[in-house]
Amino acid sequence: MARMKRFASLFALLFLSLLLPAAPRTAVRAETYSYAVAPDTNVWFYTAESESAKLFLLPETYYVHVLLRGEQYTAVEYLVNDAPYQKIMGYCRTDALLFVDFIPARPYLRKTVTVSYTLPDDGGGLGEGAFGSIERTFVYYGKRYENGQLYFYVLSDGVFDFIPAEAPVDFERNDDWLYLPDDPVGSIGGSATESDTGLRIAIICAVSAAGIAVAILVLRGRKTSPADSEQSDA
């Protein structure tokens, strides 16, 4: 009987330990505010902390790397030194950015644009015109409008400048920041709390079943054999 009581006590302790709340897990997160997203089409990249230093509009839904967050302007860098791309440093208005505390999978828009130039015909009629137009590819950084004309801010052969354009660049939006779960440890399939609860329920059921099986074996072992019964009658 004492042996059975010890077993029951151990089983109860194990069962209660499974009912206790699990220790919270800590997600691996980026340094606070190390990135900020341009949530709309009105986020300017500045060359200085001044409204007169607007350079281009950042591609919406993409990020800048935060260097120093200020009250009015935030020092940032955009893109990386990975040819043909080149990192640039400047500023954005702090109130125009949406600061995040995770590392985005693809923070920057890596986009190139190819422009065709048609050379003027001098009217001489010499040749077949095989080189009457040329194409050149640029790294795209952003856009701006000036006097109703659209311009792209681009890079080519280490030189930054503006080129006129007829229509905005088409690119895939990077909306990952819109669908982040409230719990950073969670995933698309469910939050960490839900998955932990399901696992703990499964463990409790398994332990309960095992406990019942062991109890049955113990009780069977304690049944009085026929020989013992005859001796007790004698």
C-alpha cells in the first residue's frame, strides 16, 4: 500500500508540473528601430536635414537602415554596396517613416531600368541606321516630379543623376510588415502560445495513459496468489 501511495504522489507531481504555465520564450529580434519602412509614396530621401534638400521619393513598402533617429529627421542609409548597387546615406523625416524592430527579409528594392535613346538623324542618308538608337541600363533608386515631368534618380558607372521617364517603375510591393503577428515568436500556422498549449495537452494525455497502465500493473502484482490464500486459511 505504501508503494502505491508513493507512486500516486509522484504521478500527481508530474501531472501538476505539466499544468504550470511554460516559461516565456524570447524571440531573436533586431536592435530596436534598426530599420524603418516607407509605408506610402510620400517618403522623401534627403541629402541634408532640410526641406530644401529633397532628392527622391523612396519606393513605397521598402526600407531604410536607421543610423540615428532624431526628433525631426532620421539619418539613414539605403541599398548596399553590392555591384551594380551602391549604398547611399542621407535623411528621412522621422514622422514619415514606420519604425520596425525586426530584420526584413528583403529591405531594399533592387531594380534596374533600361532606357533607349534615339540618335538624331542628320539627314545625310548615309548608312543603314543600325546605330540610330542605343540602350543603357541604370540602377533605380527612386523618383520625383519636377514641373510636371517624371524623373528617376539612378546610378550608372558610379555616377548618380536624374533621367526623364514617361511612366513610374513597376515593382513588387514588399508588404511583409503588414502581416506580422502580434507575437514575434508566432508563425503563419499559429502563435507560439497555441502550439505550446497543444503540445502540453498531448503530453498530459500521454502521461495520464502511462500512469493508468502502470497502476493496473501494480494492482495486478498485488493480487493474492492461490498459494498465499491457502496459507492464510490454514
